[in-house]
Amino acid sequence: ADGRSKCRLAGCKQPIAQGALRLGKIPPALKSGHAIRTHWYHVDCLFKSFERMCKSSKTVTTENDIEGFDKLANDDKALVRRCIDQDVFGRDSLSDATRLVR
């Protein structure tokens, strides 16, 4: 492995460039004792992934659902806000399960 994050969206799977804005989703552990892992996505790919989720799954519905949002540059905040505004699924928020990393 090259140590670089790759987007987890099934239709993407492309590397995420070093220094690029990415969103991390922490899925529930399948069995106790499993290490917590983060699935990384390009920002727009994370919101596309919500299309395939069942209605009871939690998604990002406000910027408050994203840990570290307040530390982002204004341009990055605007990008995330546009993605949230365009997402029309209206499901429950992830609350502490999504992280932004730059």
C-alpha cells in the first residue's frame, strides 16, 4: 500500500490528493473488538454515497454534523455547505461520525 487515502465511493475509488479536502466516515464496527477505521471520500463523493443508503441510515444534514468544520478555510466551508444544501435525502445526522481533514 502507498499510504495514500483512496475514495471509498464504489464508482470512484480514486486516490485523494495529498492536502485535498476529504471527508471521513466512521462505520459501525461489525463485531466487538474490531479497530475503529475511517472510510475517506472526496467531499462530493460522500454525498453521492448517501443515495445508496437505506432511509434509516444517518447522513450529514448540517455543518454541525462534521467534526472540525469550523477550522476549515472559507472556500472549503462553502463547498461543504453547497453539498449539504444539494442533498435532499433529509435523513438523520451522523453526529460525530464524520470528520473533515485537510
